[in-house]
Amino acid sequence: MERIVYLERESIIADVRRPACDHDWIEHARTLQAEVEARLTGATIAIVNKLVLDAATIARLPMLKMIAVAATGTNNVDLDACRARGIVVSNIRGYAVHTVPEHAIALMLALSRNLIAYRDSVQAGRWQESEQFCFFDHPIRDLHGATLAVIGSGSLGDGVVRLAEAFGMRVLKAERKGAAHCRPGYTPFAEALAAADVVSLHCPLTPETQGLIGATELRAMKSSALLINTARGGLVDEAALVAALREGWIAGAGFDVLTKEPPREGNPLLAPELLALPNFLLTPHVAWASRPAMQALADQLIDNIEAFARGEPRNCVV
């Protein structure tokens, strides 16, 4: 019998069916990091989302046979420790192929069309004061005809490409930063960055992509360009982004992620004066969280556990 412990049940809003295998099911709405080891003692299968399972914790959980990550990213799990122990780690794939690209495009549209600035102007009474049927306080740009550089070529990046092309955007798929050779169909990283009217990030956070976009890259972008990040906060040097927005290195940014979430100890992107800017939009890591996407995640999560119980593990990272 499997002892399945779900540590972060409230991290999704969905119907989570019980696995079709002999098991005990224990779930916790929320779990503090300090509670992880105690709650997983005796567990054979752990379900986690963002809680950290490091090597030391894994070593003290001798019954653990599987970690079912209720997300795509697995940087919160020590994969080397799992590999050494023979612990299967499965993740969720493909569930956000519509919702994250839609969110990225929504950020592009809101910033390109200056929706926040116009909303604020209307609230301030500018329309009532206008001498004609409208007013032109803020520039409006179309996505049609603009150049989009997509960094990251997985299913989410491909989803953004599909939507962007439907809007009539010219799309450049950026090669990896520092790559010695450029793959067919890709554009060298620096070239894509310099040519883009919009740069959208869709790559995982790894040691190689940590700080992918810093002051050098932001200064290399057009001053009229937008930066969109619905991937991981650590991809961008947040202090450099603050400087870029305040000093006009780029025209604006739309972010759904921060380096530490939730930002208990603050974050430079949460400065009130920055959040008040109409050309900076920050949403609380919800690009993935449409109701259909969360249900697809929940269904796939249990599919992964059932496959493991049958001896046919799937979606294996380890």
C-alpha cells in the first residue's frame, strides 16, 4: 500500500481524484518548510509544488519512493539525491500550453496599448475635459508588424509564437545565450535581443539561465522595447530591471514572477513608485492558473501517481 502525502493542496483549485491503487491519502492545505520532514515521515509518495526537498531532507525519508511534483519546474527538488536513491521524480507537462501564452500576450497588449495609463487618465477625469471625442495622452502601438524575440523553445514558447503570428508579429526564436553555433530556424541571442520590439522569456531556471537578462542585455534592447517574463523570476536581474524602467533603457515590462515567492522580505519590483508606473505590470504568478489548466494539472498529477503504482512511471525527470 502506498502512503501518499500531499503537502500543498491549496496550491491548485481543482477536483483532485484519488488514485486507483491501494493507498492511504493524507493531504495538508499548506505546509511550512520546517514541517516538511515530519509530515513526510513514513510517506512512500510525496506530492509537492514549491516546497524544497533537499538532499538532507531526502536522506531522512527512507520510505520515500516517488516525488510527484504538481508543477513543471523541479528546481525545488534535489534531483541528484533522488537519482542516487532511485526515487522517481515526475512532473506535469503541457497543461499550460494555452493559459501561459495567453497571459504573455495579454501583458504585451496591455503595455503596447497603454491600457493602464488610459484607465488612470479616465479615472482622473481627462475624458470629461477633452475637447473632442477622445484624447491622445499616451502612445499606442500595435502588435501587428512588431518583432517578437522568444527566448525558450518549449511548448509555452511555441504557444506564444503561435499566438504572436496570429497577431501578425514577426517572430525570432532566440538561440541560447553564448551558444557557439546557431541552430537552423534560430537567431543569435544578441541579434534577436537587439532587433526585438518585444522580448518574451519562456525558459527554465537553471545555473546557465540564472541572470540571463541583466544590465548588459537590457541596455542592448531597443529603448522602445518591452520585456515579458512569465517563466521564472531568477532569469532577470531585478535590480537592473528597476534601473532600466526608471532610466528609460526599455519602454516597459510585464512580469508574472519574482525571484522569491511569495516575497516575504520585499523585492525591488514591489517598490510602490515602480508599481505605480503605467509601463510596468506585475501579476502574482498566475499566468498558469486558469481553471481549465489547473484541472488538467490535477488530472495529470494523479495519472503520474497511478502510472508509478503500476510500475510504469511516466513524465520522469529522474
